[in-house]
Amino acid sequence: MLLGLLVGAAALGGGFFGARKFTRERLRFVDAIRHPAAPVVAGALAAAIAWPVAILPVITVWTAAAFGVGVGAGVASGRDKQLPPPAA
């Protein structure tokens, strides 16, 4: 049980810091990243991509969900808040 908790925490932290770095460095000039739904979409897609890995004994569905939450929070944290949202 403790190993599963550590794996979940590592997935959450890795998703957060990886997504924040990628958003700051690679997506800073992309208009779509400033849309309010961008973190939700990124987190849902990350969780959906990580979900098939949950068949492994140590990694559970909750680990995939923690990874999705970490990616969504990382995208939200990595966006430039001073730029206005994109024009519709």
C-alpha cells in the first residue's frame, strides 16, 4: 500500500513539473494554451493516455488520475497569466 502511494505521488509530481516546464518553454507562444479549458483538456487527455498502464500491479487507476491532475495543474501553473486570453 505504501508503494502504491509513493508511485501515485511520483506520478502527480512528475506530471506537474513536466507539464509546467513544457508549457513555459515550448507553448509560451501558442494562443490555445491561454484558453480557460486548456488545463482541463490536458489533464483529461493525460489521464486517458495513462489509464491503460493501470493494468500493472503497482499502478492503479488512481495513479493515472493523479497523473492527469498533476498535468492539468502544471499547465495551469505554467501559462503566462499576464497575456490576455486569445480572441475568439
